[in-house]
Amino acid sequence: MPEPAGSGPGGLLTVAPDARLWAVPPERPAGDPTGAGAVDTAACERFRTTVTVEDVHAPQPH
């Protein structure tokens, strides 16, 4: 199971055995940054296709 780590408006890093992904929303979400409470469904729908996801590679030992 991936382990997520949030960075507030800077995005979210999730790490799984076979991937490390950094996701950044196109705009700062309103409300509680922990995700507790009301959900802005319109923002969720916009983010579904506009969140930037980058494959993060761990540094390789030399």
C-alpha cells in the first residue's frame, strides 16, 4: 500500500515499492488541508483531470 506524505499546497508525495509519485493540484484547495470536513465536489472533479503527477526517482548510489 502506498504511503502518502502531504506538503500542504505544495502537493502530495506517495511512495510504493515500485513507484514514487509527486502530485500537485492546479490550485490551492479551500477548506481543511487534512481532508476532514466538507468536500468541494466541484474542485474534486476539476482536479481529477488537471492534477500534475511527476514520477520521482530516488537518488542512485555511486
